Amino acid sequence: QLLEPVCHQLFEFYRSGEEQLLRFTLQFLPELMWCYLAVSASRDLQSSGCIEALLLGVYNLEIVDKEGHSKVLSFTIPSLSKPSIYHEPSSIGSMALTEGALSQHGLSRVVYSGPHPQREMLTAQNRFEVLTFLLLCYNAALSYMPAMSLQSLCQICSRICVCGYPRQQVRKYKGVNSRIPVSSEFMVQMLTGIYYAFYNGEWDLARKAMDDVLYRAQLELYPEPLLVANAIKASLPQGAMKSSKEGTRCIQVEITPTSSRISRNAVTSMSIRGHRWKRH
């Protein structure tokens, strides 16, 4: 009885267009997705009507701009010929010359996403198309999400990936014993949020969630989440995380001193010269 008015109020918050109200609704998106998928797995769709309506409402609002036109998202793939925080073109060798020749001719690859069709109901065919787009919207606002929402995201990603599989007994998850279908694109969006959680105070939960997503990707033989998860795993610092008294996490790094150091011999020579000057 309480779920329906709560979902209605959250939708009104989102429809208002106020940034803070939008983010307030988005922070509950992982939990809402889990509730919907858990109910769908149990085939009790009648009890998820208000959650489905809320998810559809947010989706239909996000796929159009303020004028009501369909949005088309564009992503420019970085060129290896231009330096970034990850690489220098000179260190790549002959590949840099090839990319440089292409960039001089103004050739850059742009990937487009959309327009997305409006949906009136969630079905088995369009379910993960809608949920993947919603998780993309959530990931776009990750920097505004509170710690509670990041914790929920990691826990729910873990539960979705292991329910109905032997690892569920290891994790001791109860309530849903059926396997929850997932798509490759949805798992990639999961990993995007998990990667952010690694370096924003949720190292332990993010590590467990990433292991479970990788476990499910191996079972499903999905190449995209396998590639992303293994890349994240390979880039993580080994033994470089420590916990403080407040429970937060940080990365230990070596910092080059900014002030110039004077060697012991130089100090000794200066002191000798000064001593001789005083004597004369």
C-alpha cells in the first residue's frame, strides 16, 4: 500500500525537472531495478505495476529533450595521435604516424546512440533495453550519488549476477532463487558504476560485485563485460588500499617532493667556506 504513493511521488519529483529532485529520484534507481527484476523472476508481475510505471516514466522523460524531440547521444572515440593522461603518441611508434595522418585529414570516429523509441510497457523483449538506458542515466550522475546509493548499486549488481547459481549459496543471498536474465550491455553499465565505487569509498563492496559480474559474464560467454571486467581488474592497485579509522579508503602513492634538497656534501662545503671567511 505504501509503494504506490512513493513511486508516484518519485515520478513527480523527476517530472519537475529540478536538478536536486532528479538526483534524489535517481539515487533509488538500483533498488527499484532490483525490485522489478526480482518480481519478474518470480513471475508475479502484478505486484510490480507501480515500479514498472515509474521506470517507464523516467525512461520516456529521458529519451526526449525539453522541446519533446528525441535525443541522440554522440560519443567521440579518442585518437591515439593526440596525447592524453593515459598515453603519449611518440611512445606508440609507427601506429602514431598512421593515426596522425588520419587526424590531419579530419577523420574522427563518432558513435551515436538513439533515438530511442517510447515504451508503454515493459516486456521480455524490451526490458533490458529500457533498464540499460536507465542505468546509463544513473551512471551519468554518479558523482552526485550518496554513499548509500553506491553501496546499494554494488550489492544489487552482485545479487542479480549470482541468483540461481551455485555462488548464491557462497554469498548467502536469500529471497530470490531464480536466475535473473541479463544482457551484455546491461552488465557493461553495471561495471561502469562499480568502477566508480572502487575509488569512492566502497572498495570491498565493489570488489565483490566485480567478481560476481565477471563470474556471470564467464557463464554467459559475454565478450564485452568480460573485456571490461578484466581490464578493470588488471588496472586495480595491488595491496595499495588501506582503511582509516573512519572506514574510508584511499590509495597510497609516492609523491615527488617539490622543494629541492641540498646534499650533505654541499652543506658541508658551504659551512667550511663560511668558516674560512669568518676566520679571515
